[in-house]
Amino acid sequence: MQNGVNGAGAQAGAPHTVQVNPQQAAAFALQFLPRVPHTHAEREAFDMATMFLQAIASGQVQLVPAQPQAQAPALDAPAPTQ
């Protein structure tokens, strides 16, 4: 991972790929969770986020790449016929 300007001469705003070890990333995020302020109403979501990060960090979750989503048809496009 690289901070700041990409040294490879990539155009500003150009998409780039960053490879991240999910177990290391989850373990890194877990160290900050105790300091995250949250309300009583948010406690369930906080606990769930902690549970997911702990599962990822311990290798109990298999992460798969996201599948590209098909574009939705334009609103004014005719409906498909059968």
C-alpha cells in the first residue's frame, strides 16, 4: 500500500489495485475499535463489526473477490419482451 502520489506515473483519479492481506487488515482495525465512540443504540452493530473482524483475523472467513455488477437499464428504456 502506498500513501500519497503513485510513483508509477498513473493519472490522477485513475483506478488502481491494492493488495491487502484481510487477516492483517482486520487485526489492525480491531486495535482501534475499543476507542470508537458509539451510542447504546449502535452497540449491536458495533458488536457485529467486532465479530466479523475477529473472524476474518482468525482465518474463519473466506473472502472472495466482488463480482462486477451488471448495469441497470436506463429508466426510459423499453421493457424487455418475452
